[in-house]
Amino acid sequence: MFDVNEIRKDFPILSRKVNGYPLVYLDNAATSQKPQQVIDCIVDYYSNYNANIHRGVHTLSQEATDKYEAARNTIKEHFNASKTSEIIYTSGTTHSINLVASGFTSLLKKGDEIIVSALEHHSNIVPWQMLCERTGAVLKVIPMNQEGVLDMDAYVDLLNDKTQLVFVNHISNALGIINPIKFIIDQAHRVGAVVLIDGAQACSHVKVDFQALDCDFYVTSAHKMCGPTGVGILYGKEAWLEKLPPYQGGGEMIAEVSFEKTTYAGLPHKFEAGTPNICGGIAFGAAIDYLNTIGFSEIAKQEEMLLEYANKKLLEIEGLKIYGTGSEKTSVISFNIEGLHPYDIGTIIDKLGIAVRTGHHCAQPVMDFFNIPGTVRASFAFYNTIEEVDALVSAVKKAKMMLS
Ligand code: PMP
């Protein structure tokens, strides 16, 4: 039975106060809070078996290696990859995208086309622009409509035999819109293009199945999924990971080194140069176990309920406009109040203990599309409550009164 008050007890930070008020944490799209189970896992690693991995004969090194690789297997099972070697540990979504963008430098030629969407985070725009500069490839953009929904007819029209790569986020961080990624992947494959899905915002809300999606690459970060910062994954189909050259050179990623020639390790180690975030990888596994104990259908139910209630209550405030009104949405509400700056609203409600994000959310093209400097973004997780939505609404009303 899902009991939000019981679940909240797992998150020590949720009982703290901010500016004398109980913390209302509604910035989950930026990073999630961490349950005691994940915190304990981190403490256990540093207290009991901290050691470098894959290279020691001693007991601690073997224990750390076993747990790190067991976590890789947890990640593989959770996302239904076909092999653990298709799961590359990285420092997060941004690192994963840059790894792929760098790898394609030698695989693209002048005039090839890359498609991204109008809804992307900067980390899914800038690395591709840099790739275009290096190769002479051309960047094309899938447009969106006023509801923040991508135009799939325009997308299909953009696809042609020059299209080499398609990069789209699964869920938009700025608006919470869920993109039709299965359609996007299938259409890209029709013209032989490779697809990378940025799942940074999706994996805390839905259970993603890499094989069912048939995506070529999928990237995400642990810190959005109740895990620690500084760790994430690149999933790639084996054939593509084999084709890409290594990203960084160093220890761990080699088979043999001499001054004449170096040969590289097989997957996944070819992409894992240097000492990794060992504790982070292990704690990522613990975070996935924790989310699965709660259950993704229960998570979705709670978040849908919060989204619906918050939408209704916020829209009762005169002059409040929500951006991203498409029907396929996750629990993110981006809004502005006529005549007020989002930063001012965010600053005042922080004084009342409420944490939201304000600004362009690393998605300036989305803000430019709506011709606004930014929004206030409230993003809800399964551990948020109806009472917290009420606190948000009443704080926003107060801010509006003070600023008008
Ligand atoms: N893509 C999207 C859609 C995101 O929301 C984020 C994080 N805000 C990123 C990419 C980048 O993730 P990270 O900062 O963990 O590398």
C-alpha cells in the first residue's frame, strides 16, 4: 500500500525547516532528494569497503568490484538492456551525450544532417552544434506548437537519406511534456538514422525498456532518480558502442599499452577511463532498488494526482499562465504571472520554505519560443503531498500580492 507519509520518513531532508517553515521541495526536476537507504549505502561503502576496483587482489578491492558490477547488472535489468556490457558508467547525462557526440566526429561528413527537437536542454543542443562545427554536418530542428508539443508531421518531413542522427529528450525538463519517442525512433530507423534519447527527466517517472524502445543510445543521470550526483549511464546497442572510438584515454580502458601501440579494452571498459565514481555507481543501484520497491505504477499514480490538483489550483490565480499544456505530461508545471518576473516569485516563496526553480531551465530556445525570460517551475515527486501543493499555491498568491 502506497502511503506518502510513510515514504516521507525515508527522506531525512524532508523534515528540515527553511527560513522557519517546513521545507516544501518542489525542485525535483533539478535533482531528487535521497532516501536513507541510498545514504546508508554511501556511508557503508566509505565505512567498510572503500577501495579501487578491477585492479586489486585484496579483499576490499574485490568486494568493491563485485558491488560496482552488481549495480551495473541492477541497472541493466531495470532498463532491460540485453547485456551488462551495453551499460557504460559516466558522470551523468551531459558526459554521456558528449561521449557519443565526440565518437561521431569520425563517422560524419560534410552535409550530413542531425535532427534535434525544439524542446531540448542545452546539453542536448551544444554538443551537437560542436559536432557540426567539427564535421560540417547541419543541425535541423523539429518545431513545436504553442502547447509545447513537437510537430511530428514536420519531423517526418525533415527525415531524408542525409539524416544520420536524431537526438530528442524523452521528457522535457522545461515543460514536462512527454515526447512520442517510440514514433520518433521508428521513423528515424526507416531512413537508417541513429537515435539517442535523453532520459534525464524520464527515468524517475517511468520504467524505461531499452529493448522495447529499440533506441540506439539512451542516457540518464542517477541524481534525478534518488541516487547521488556525479554518476549516470550511457546505454548503447553493442554494435554502436563497438563502432565508436574511445572517448578518453587512460587506465582501465586498455588491453595492452606500449610506446609503439595501445589496444583497447572491450565493452564497457573501453569507455571507462580512470578511477570511476565507485560509490556513486553502487548507490545508483541502491536508488533503483528503492524506486522499484515503491513501484513505478504507484509513483505515477501519486504524481498524476499531484499534477492534476496543482494545475487546477494554480490556474485559479488570476493572470497565471502555464507553459506546456499538451496532454502527455509529467508532474512539472512551468508558469508565469502576468507582469511579474519569475525570479521575484521564486525568491519570495523561498522565504516561505518553498523550493522551486526559476529561469530558463537550461532551455533558452524554449523560452525564446514563448518570448519570455524564464518561468517558475514546480516539479513534483512521489514523496510530495497535496498539502505541499496547497502551501505552494498560497505562497504564490502571497508573492503576487506583495509584488503587484
Ligand atoms: N537533459 C535534460 C532533459 C535534463 O533535465 C538535464 C538536467 N537538468 C540534463 C540533460 C543534464 O543532466 P546532468 O546535469 O545530470 O548531466
